[in-house]
Amino acid sequence: MKIKDISIKYKIIVFALILSIIPVTIIGLYAYNEASNSLNKEVQNKLEEQVKLEKDSIDTTFSLSQDNVNSSLGVAKTSSIPGENLLSWMARCSLVKIML
């Protein structure tokens, strides 16, 4: 079948379909790219926010633990054992191996 043998009715229908499909496809691709970029930016922002929250949580936990250790060391250094502090006594007794 040659193009000349096709009736004008079918030629117009095919031409109208092509004219309507091309713009819809272009608009669809543009909308897809915009939505994809927007979602990627949103995910990136949420991930950065989550990392900041986790960092703050770790910093807080570390700070509290460090304060707890420092206060425990302060109690151990002010022991009531005559002539030495508790840490020295424990190290000497091999209960805790630490370097003073």
C-alpha cells in the first residue's frame, strides 16, 4: 500500500494524532523532569536535616558521657583512703589497669 493509495480521511486522522501526541509527550517529559528534580532536592534536604539531627544527638550523648566520666574521676580522685587516691589504690591492687 502506497501513501497515494490512502484516502485523505485517514491521512488527516494520522496527521491530527501526530500533532496531538508530540506536544503531550514533550509536556509529559518536561513535567517528569521537573517532578524528579523537585523530589531529589526534597530528599537531599531531608537527608541533610537527618544527618544534622543525628550529629547533634551523638554530640549530646558524647558530652553527657564525658561529663559523667569526668565527674566519676573527680569522685575517685577525692577518695578518703589516706595517702593516695582511689584510682591509684585500684591500679596498685590490679582491680583496674590504668596509667596514671
